[in-house]
Amino acid sequence: MLKRVDQEIYWRIKQEQEKQRSVINLIASENYVSKAVLQAVGSVMTNKYAEGYPGNRCYGGCQFVDMIEEIAIERARKLFKVEHANVQPHAGSQANMAVYFATLQPGDRILAMNLRAGGHLTHGREANFSGKLYRCFFYNVSRETEKIDYEEVARIARKESPKLIICGASSYPRIIDFAAFARIAQEVGALLMADIAHISGLVATGLHPSPGPWCDFITSTTHKTLRGPRGGMILCRKQYAQAIDSAIFPGLQGGPLLHVIAGKAVAFKEAMSPAFSVYQRQVLNNAFILSKELEKRGYRLVSGGTDNHLFLLDLRKVGLTGLEAEKALERVGIIVNHNPIPYDPLPPSITSGIRLGTAAVTTRGMGENDMVQIAEWIDAALKKREKCQIQQQLSRQIRRFAREFPVQPAD
Ligand SMILES: *Cc1c(COP(=O)(O)O)cnc(C)c1O
């Protein structure tokens, strides 16, 4: 039908689908949803208005969407072992915004991770609402270890007395010690929010410590390691339920995206299955193998390695910028993003590093042997980037390889 109604969009979707099948996707924040999630998100649920919450809507005819949202909430609570869940945030950014609206006044102080050390733009970047509305202070990683220095976090927290401390990041390859953050927050009387956008799949399966016992608020996307539809969620204790719910609606959103909430419910169910634990374990194994294989070939790993699904390569030693590496890899069909490394001397538009993650390739069924092969290809694509013939040969090999691993829908 789409093909008949709108050729322009139809063919571009087809092209995107073909591209997704033909490349090796190492973007750490991306994943591929299941066919079941795709069906839920592409369903008639998109037709329904349901401002409000189950049992208390501004519209009639909500009996079925109420059930779906209730199921999604129940599953989120069970999966993350928390008292309250709000599944309405349109994305991770809105989830964070809602926590700030529920807890802060404009001008209040936030302490978060430095963006160039791995933090997210909603954690206080100047151009973002968070940086405009609040006074933001930042902790960095240690220059020596490139890991969070909890002493340093405590020192800044004592000095600046933030009302909210944020832990969680977009490009931090190490375990985050939520208990250590909780001790600091308690000492200075701050609220604590964990943004687990990247690692929520690992948290759900117990492969990263849970912030549940330690944090007042947990926010996450649902589309990264959790492998659900593009969206956000907020988890918290009962005492904050009312404040969070009203911050989302009527505070900052109108009608919820019920088709996406249906997709979130399906993804939560999938995440409770034993197969999902096996998948997350494989994501970790793949990240470990891929990083080690690249290290063997002369690339420096930021912080010396990884504990999660992603890692950063420092390319200064091999004489490349992050942007150059991203482009060289894209030319042969390997997709990554350029990313600042800690204390990066280059601007964010260029950077000295790239970020690689294994959530997406693992969903497609790639395993340890494939990681060794991919490391070999990355190395060749970067070191022989001037050799046209080798590049063409690599492109063909990578395309043939990638197409053996399906992306849903497989037809
Ligand atoms: C991805 C991400 C978000 C939210 O991103 P959206 O694009 O708004 O869904 C929030 N925080 C962190 C740490 C992230 O990595």
C-alpha cells in the first residue's frame, strides 16, 4: 500500500532497509527490534488519543490502551524491580526533563558527568534546555585511569552543594558504582538520578549492578541495549510517583505514543526471557573480544578496556582523527561514530576517538569469531585507507558477510 500511495517514502524506506542489512553496525546506541516489536509499533495504536494515565484519561474509548499501558508499567516494574514506572516519555531526553521538572526549580544546581568524558547533552550542555535552565557543574574522569574518580565527585559535590546528582553516561565503558554515588548524594543532601539509557539491557539481566537500591530516580531509553522501540521511561520509588507522572503529563507532554508503549511492553516481555540474558552475555563477550583484538593491532582502548557493551578507541597513536576514521570505515560498510576521548585536544566535531558497541551486531547473530574478523577489517580499512583496490575488495567482503545476518523483517 505504501508503495502505491507514496513512492518517494516507500523507496527510501526500502533503501534504508537494504543499507541496514548490508553494513556492520557498531553504533553503540543502536539496535534492531524484533518483528513483534515492529508490529506493535506499526499498529493501529497510533490512532488513539489518551492524554492522562490508565483509569484517568481526558478521552473516552481508552479501555484497550489502558490495558496495554498497565501491562507495560507492570512489566517495567518487574524487570527492574522498582515500585513505580512511567512508560510515557517520548524519548530519553523527555525522561530526564521530567525528573528535573519534578525536582528542581530554574537556577537550581545539578552535578553531572562532563560531556566530553561521556555524559549526555541533557546533563547540562549549554545549548540544551538543561544547561539553560539549571546551574550545571561537572565531574570528569581521572586523567590516569580514565575512570570516574569518586573522590573527585565527592569533592565537587561538597563544594557546589547540588540539588541533583546525575550518574550515567553515553560513552563510558566501565561499571558505574551507584552505591558510591549514593553515599556522596546522601552526604551532601542531594537527590540522585541514574541515567541508564545505554546499559538498561545489561541492568535488566543483572550484568551491570542495578541502580534500583541506590537512586531516587532512574531514567532510560528503551531502544539501546534494551532493544525496544525508540522511546524513554522513568523508574522511581512510590514517594515520587505523583511528581514524576504529573511532570510528564500535563507537565511536558500531551498524548502518549500508545503504539510505542505497546512496543515497549513487548520489548519488556522479551527482556524477561532466558534468551535475552543469553543475548546480553554475548553482547559483553563480543565487546570484550572486539576491543582486545583491536588492542592487539595497536589501538589504545580508553581506560584500558570495557566492562559493558561499548568501548572507545584513542586514534592519536595511529595518526587519525575520529572523524577521518568514521569516514574511512563507512566507505567499506562499517558504521561507527567519532567520539571525544577524555581530555580530547580536538573539538567535538572532529575528536581523537571513535566509539564502538556490540548490541546491534549481536542481535544479528554475530559471535566471537565474527568479532575477530571485524577487528581485522577495521584495522585494514584504517591502515590501508589510501589503497583504492583494497578498499573495494573490503567493501565487497563486508557486504557479503553482513547480508548473511538477517535484520527483521527478513522479507
Ligand atoms: C541516548 C541517551 C539519552 C536519550 O536520548 P534520546 O535520543 O533523547 O532518546 C539520554 N541519556 C543518555 C546517557 C543517553 O545515552
